[in-house]
Amino acid sequence: MEFTVLEVALALGVVTLGASVQATLGFGMALIAAPLLLLIEPDFIPGPLMAASLCLTGLVAHRDRAHIDIAGMKSATLGRVLGTLVAMTFLSVASAKLFDFVFGVLVVLGVLLTVFHPALRPTRFTTGLAGVVSGLMGTISSIGGPPMALVYHDAGAARLRGTLAGFFLFGTVISVGGLAVVGRYGWYEIQLSLLLCPGMVAGFFVGLSLRRWVSDTAIRPMVLGLSLLAAAVVLFRALG
């Protein structure tokens, strides 16, 4: 594992930015960090970023533990298993170019789900279905938040943050385990995960300040715009 000081600084900066947004909104870390990290160093995606995010989701889940929807989290986690199995099949056969293309498409899909959200309530069916889609998207691209945020976007900020953090704790372990099975997460990826962890922790504490000084409505357009720009670059590279 050899990175320049600039590459490490950029990677940590991107992760800190994404983690601070997720600590504030409840999701958005991977929407920001994943496409940018893919441009810095493709090996960061998907496993290392997902595994490193456990530092962040653990802190957020503990902070907002009183607001977690346990029933919804359970059904979503079961759905995550199915989505992960489908993603494992794809990752075991995908070429680097195909991966970049599907990754870029999933980033755009994540943004569209965030912007154009239908009126859904967190029932056993909707949370289970969101878990399946989240498992598929998250295991391939690290971006598993938008499907769950779609279901909980009207449930209140604290409930959304707490439930998504609890779901991500279990769901990430499932997805990283799936990546290990298909040979996409090993000792090298563990080292990359550890490299990103300080950015996750720093972003959590930056997010505490953002919650007091910056509104959700001010952050969201910036998150989506940056995500779309990075996705466009990845798609251009895949199609070039």
C-alpha cells in the first residue's frame, strides 16, 4: 500500500466531509465520498469505505439510540442479506469498466431517490424492500443510504438518523462479509479501512457543529450536486 501524502490528505478530507454530512442528515456520507474516492484510488471502493463507516455509524447509533425503529431495522436487515447476495454475484464477474459504469449509474439513482421521493411509510414491506435495494447498491458502490432514507424521510430527523445508523451497523457487516467471500475484501482492504477511520471520527464531531449552525435544506443541494458531478466523471471514464 503506497500513497502520496496528497492522496492520503485528499482521501481523509473527502471522508471527513461525507461523514459530517451523514452525522447531520442521517445519510449522505457515501454519496459524497464514494465517487470522489473512486477517482482518487479505486481500491477504496466498495469494501474499505464501507468498513471504515462502522466508526461513524457506531457513534451516530449510540447518540440517537433512543430513536431507533427496532422493528423496521430488523426487516430492513433481512432484506439487506438478499440484496447483498445479488451484489456478490455481480462483483464476482464484473470487469473494472463495467464496475465503473454500474457505480456511476447507482450514484445517479441514489441522487434521484433522494430528490424525487414518493410518500412512503416505514412498514414491514417497505423497510424490507428498502433493505434489499440498499444491500444491492451498498455492496456494489458503498451507497446504501438513499433507499432507507426514502422510507424514513418523514419520520423525523432523529428517528431517521438513529434507524439508518442502526441498520448500517448490521448491514455493513453483512455486505463486507459478502465482499470477503468473493475475494473483494482482505488484508489489503482492511489496511485501507483503517486509513479512512480517522476521517470518519473527525466527520462525526464536525457534524455536531453543523447540526447547530447549518440547516438540512442548506446542505442537501450541495451534497446532491457534488455527487452528480463526481458520478458524471466516473461515467465519462467508464464510457471513454
